Amino acid sequence: MRLLKWIGGLTGLAAFAGLAVGVIAGAPVADGVDRYFSSNAFCAETCHVMTTTVAAELAESIHGTTKTGVVPECSDCHISDNLFGAYVDHAKGMRDLYSKLVKGIDTAEEFETVRFEAANRVRMHLVNNDSKNCRTCHVMEKIKPERTRGQRQHAEAQEKNITCIVCHYDLVHKETPLSEEFEAVVGSY
Ligand code: HEC
Ligand code: HEC
Ligand code: HEC
């Protein structure tokens, strides 16, 4: 139902007509659109606010400065790999952009007013998909934390099936307070 609402809210937006066409016409068009909307270029450059905030934060984070040069794109952590999931995620992403246009968020200061809600949405999404995006690169059983604390917590994580985001939040972007909803998940272990 909520998905329908997002799409409904978006159909009037000429700027995203391409996506609407993709959804209606099916996979071939959608695939191209999909790649465009999923690229760092779209996330960070078209949407200027992202460049000065979350993209800059990623660039400075551990994931933006890896020794091996393996650097995740926005989409690696934020878009599902199956086509239907991708639509749902895009609809969500689109809704953020839509509200950006409608509410006129175009400065980093204004972005801060929605960051809390956005962070919570991403965190809960990762809770609900068992941090699937992280697992496309990281294999839990193969991770070898250097320090005892990490080794202990990783043993516990596997024993109790605790998902990555429960411990590794605030890893990529600016520190953002935990919502009650997310805190309840973290506290449940
Ligand atoms: C390695 C994984 C990863 C990558 C790469 C990544 N993000 Fe995130 N992102 C997260 C996680 C996890 C959160 C949830 C908040 C948190 O705990 O950091 C998040 C949150 C966000 C939020 C909500 C606001 C906030 O500060 O939490 C936005 C917007 C966002 N990401 C956009 C982007 C964009 C744009 C890119 C690419 C330039 C990107 N992300 C790359 C993992 C990632
Ligand atoms: C595109 C691949 C990719 C994705 C997706 C990804 N990572 Fe990583 N991650 C890396 C690489 C590369 C490193 C650098 C260290 C290394 O080479 O092992 C890293 C490092 C880390 C570290 C080590 C930080 C430190 O202190 O050294 C943690 C923790 C981590 N990732 C968690 C996550 C979580 C949680 C997610 C999902 C939100 C995620 N990663 C998504 C590739 C990825
Ligand atoms: C119960 C909490 C917990 C869970 C769940 C968890 N981790 Fe960790 N992880 C830690 C701690 C603590 C460390 C050590 C951090 C340190 O020493 O700075 C760590 C370390 C790491 C490292 C760095 C290894 C190193 O020392 O170089 C990576 C990569 C990592 N975790 C990825 C993940 C991924 C991916 C998942 C999900 C598949 C995950 N973790 C789940 C707590 C957790």
C-alpha cells in the first residue's frame, strides 16, 4: 500500500517520468534507468546536497579509503539486488528526492533536519533484510577481527544471529542518534 502511495505521489513529477515509464514498460527500460539512478554520479552529483554531506562522509570513511581500492558505491549499500527490491528501494529514494523538491531542501543545513529520519529508515531496512547489502561483500565466517573485543562480539553475533547494522552503525556517514525503534532492536540482544 505504501509503495502505491509513493508511486502515486511521483507520477506527477515530470523529472522522474523516465522511471515511471520503466516501471510500466518493464525490465529493459527499467534496467537502464535503474543503472542511472543507482550510480554514485546520480546520487552525489545530480543531487547536490548529497555531495556536500553523505558522499563527502563516505569518501572520508573506512569504506572510502580502503587500502585495496575496493570502494563501495552508494547502490552497493542502498539498493537491493533483485529487480523488485530495486523498485521498492527506488520508490523510497524517489520519495526522499520528492520531499526534497517539495519541501525545498537544497542546503546541507536543511538536509540535517531530515537526516535522523533518513538514517533510521536505512538502519531499519538493514535490520529487516539481515544486512544483506553488507553481505554481498563481507562473509561473516571469514571476517577475522584483529582485537579481542571484535573476536568476542563476532562469536556472539554468529551464535545469536545478530545482524551487522546492530553493531556497525555510524560507520559510513556522520554520527546520527539512534531512534527508539532502532535502539529497541539493539537492546534486544
Ligand atoms: C558501506 C555502506 C554504505 C555506502 C557505500 C553508502 N552508505 Fe549511505 N548509509 C549506510 C548506512 C549503514 C546508513 C544508516 C546510518 C548509519 O548508521 O550510518 C546510511 C545512511 C544514509 C543516508 C541517511 C542519512 C544518514 O546520514 O544516515 C543517506 C541519505 C545515505 N546513506 C546516502 C548515501 C549516498 C548518497 C551514498 C554514496 C555517495 C552512500 N549513502 C553510501 C551505508 C552506506
Ligand atoms: C562493495 C563492498 C562492500 C560493501 C557493500 C560493504 N563493505 Fe565493509 N568493507 C569493504 C572493504 C573493501 C573494506 C576495507 C577493509 C578490507 O579490505 O577488508 C571494508 C571494511 C569494513 C569494516 C572494517 C572497519 C575497520 O574498522 O577497519 C567494517 C566494520 C565493515 N566494512 C562493515 C560493513 C557493513 C556493516 C556494511 C553494510 C552496511 C559494509 N561493510 C558494506 C567492502 C564493503
Ligand atoms: C555483536 C556486534 C557485532 C556484529 C553483529 C557484527 N560485528 Fe563486526 N565487529 C564488531 C566489533 C566490536 C569489531 C571490532 C572493532 C574494533 O576492534 O575496532 C568488529 C570488527 C569488524 C570488522 C573489522 C575486522 C578487523 O578487525 O579488521 C569487519 C570487516 C566487520 N566487523 C564486519 C562485520 C559484518 C559485515 C557484520 C555482519 C555480517 C558484522 N561485522 C557483525 C562487532 C560486531
